[in-house]
Amino acid sequence: MVEFKGVSKRYGPVTAVDDISFRIEPGTLATLLGPSGCGKTTTLRLIAGLETVSSGSITIGGRDVTGFPASERDVSMVFQSYALFPHMNVLENVAYGPSVSGDRAAKDKAIEKLRMVGLDALASRMPSELSGGQQQRVAVARALVLEPQVLLFDEPLSNLDAKLRRRVREDIRELQQSLGLTVAYVTHDQQEALAVSDQIIVMSNARIAQIGAPRELYEAPRDRFVADFIGDANLVEAELGPHRGARAPVRLGGIELELEHRGVAPGAVRIAIRPESIVLKKDGNSQLRGTVSKCAYLGTHMEYTVAAPIGQLFVVDRNVSRPIAAGTEVSITLSDHGVALVPG
């Protein structure tokens, strides 16, 4: 288990990480997610011991490692650039760590880890002879051969093209689950985070905005930043009525919904509507109506921009066989899924 308690990191007058606390449970993959400059990579480097804390404490496996150097933390990092030695072949790269520490079984262990990532047949190749995805897997094998308590990934897919990113992220997730590894994973890609994580730690301006499972963050964002950052969201103004247990009526644009009120007092509120939760019909009878101003065909789905009384709406429709042309008036209904009150 990795635990941060009130950790801050300052560089002179600049605070890179500001009093954050979280826990990564054993055998889970936790993603540090946020825009550039939010503090996620600094947080990863604090776990690794590549940066020292200004205040607070860090424990790994129940041991306080706050003052320990990187070599004594029993963690391994897979870097964004892979950092393979260009003059060594694949086997030598993977065996390097245990060889330096005098492990006579270093090459046997390296072959085992290469087999684990499906690259044992390429053991004699040089890094320059490998694809980007293969180099990434060599970097993972080199980290695994040290048998760390915690494996760290710093933007591991940023140098790969879109199709390869999907395949390699699936490989990483499958490996993490099959071996029961504890993993801290940094990315700014929301889809990547949703796809691989047990837990997502969303960061903004050096602090934690929200922690939760992917579904929780997507369906019940804590504030406007999280709603807008995790996927696409239409943020609209509405009127919240009196509470009825855990739920309350919400009125917007002539229609009424019932949502979890999440402790928000009745009155003017903001709700997040996911694009796939909006249903458009040419001949519907909803009291909420709008006009399609833009449409785009993306193969698997249509994307629409709709001008409505509640504001401009972004809509994703999986029905590509009957597209709605720009300029068409439509009725607008909302599904129960993907609509949530945003407290902040």
C-alpha cells in the first residue's frame, strides 16, 4: 500500500504539490490524472524518491519512506522516454538492474520477464530494431525484473500512435491484474485513465480535486472542473426543488428530472449532462426543443451541436443510419444515465 499524508512539495515560492493525502491499496492500479502542471508527475516522483517532500509523510507497505533515497524504496519506474540503453540488446537492458546488484540469476530472471511481456523471442535485438510498443514492453520488463513493491508509470503511452496506445494500455492492465501489482500511473489522457484504473486521483492546481473509481468520477463529478475534465459534459443551469429523501426534482427548459441532490440546497444549480445522454428526435413531443447547428459523421457515431434554450449542447448519437441535417428542429429528451447535479 502507498499512502500520502499531508504531503507538500515546494520549489522556492512555487508549490508543486499542496497538502495532498491519498491511499493506493495493494494490488490496484491508481491513476494520477490532470492537466499539464497540476502536480501529478511531481507526485509520482515523490513516491519514487526522485524528489524529497517539503512537508508530510509517505509510507510504502506500512514503512515510512519519507526520508529514504530512491534506491531504498523498493519501487521501479517506467519512464515516458523508455530510457533503454542503446548500446545494449533487449536481454542486457532487462538484466542490467539485477546484474549491477550482483544477482547471478539476472539473465534467467530477465528472460522470464521478457516472456511475461511476450518479447523473449526478441532478446537479442537492439532497441533501435524495435517498434515503439515493443520498446515500451522492454521498459516494463526491466522494471518488473527488480520485483518492486510498487510499479510507477510516467505517461507511458504518450509516444505511441492511437491504435498502439490502446493495445499497449490493455497489455499493461492485463499484466497488472494477472500479477496483482500495485501501480501508480500518470497520464493527462482521460480515456486512458478510465480504461486502465481501479482508482483515479484527479489533480488540479497542485491539489486533489476528487478521488474515486472511474464510473463514480464520470457519473458523479464533485465539481465543474472534474465534470468538464473527465470526458465531455454539457454544464447547464437549472432549478432544484425540495428534497425528497436522497433525490429532488430538477427543472430545466420546461422539462423536469429527478436527481440525487448530493446535499445541495434547493434553488439555482448546475447540472452536467453527458453527450450520449441526450436523445434527439425530429418528431418528438418534448417541451425542450432546439435546432441542430452542426453535424459530423465519425464512423461509429454522429456528433451534433444543438442550439437550445438551456444553452448550446454537444450530442453524441450512435445512430449513424439516419443522420439529422443542420438546420433541423428537434425535440430533446434526457436519459436517466449520465445526468448529475454538480455541487461545486
